[in-house]
Amino acid sequence: MFEKEGGNMVTREEMMIHKDEWLARKDELKERFAERIDDPTVDAAIGLSLVGAGLGSVVVNLIRGKRSAWAYLLPAVFILGGIAVISGGAVSRRSDRIATAEDVVREQLASLDPIARAQVLRGAASETFAPFIHHDHATN
């Protein structure tokens, strides 16, 4: 016997009756879970939890008076792992934004004639690289 949300009990037989219904929804539930797991707040929460656990371990080691490098290895792993999770999510989101912007720019450029496309690319390149190009032409 298992307890339902309302406090009622569910028998094993009732669970077996609904098993097929739950299995039919399995793919839907997996998909919904996968959509939510990519959420940036989940990445941040996991990363911050790892960093917090690492910092907490450091504090405990300091309070206990542990000074060996081995005592700080696990906290360091937690802290670095948390930083990696946080930065990995940020890099992934940045890559997605870059890919989206690239697709939009390519579509817009494809709609132009070749001369206009060349002018747009030349203008964008000169604006982008102007700070790096020095025009020091000495005149004699």
C-alpha cells in the first residue's frame, strides 16, 4: 500500500493498472525533463551548490585545524567543478547566441545582390578591424 496525495492509499493492483498509462507518457516526461534541464538557472544552481560545498569543506577543515594538502583536495575539486559547470553553461548559451546571429546575418546577406553583399562585408570588416590596422604612410 502506498499513500496518494490526498492521504488515500493505493494498492499494488491499482498501480499495475496505471503502469501502462505511465509508460505511455514516459517519452513525454523525458522530453519535458530534458527541456528543463537545459535551463540556465539549473546550471547556476548546481554550480553554486558545488562551490558552496567546497567552501564549506574548506571552513570545516580550517576549524578542525587540518593543514595538509590532501585535506583540501576534495574541496578544491568541488570548487573547480562548480566553476566549470557555471562557465560551461555560459559558454553554451554564448555559442547558441552566436550561431543564431550567424544564421540571421547569413540569411540577410543572401537576400542582397553580390555588389551590395560585398559592400556590407567590407563595411563590417573595416569597422571591426579598424583599431588593429595602422595606416602610417610616410611621405617623402
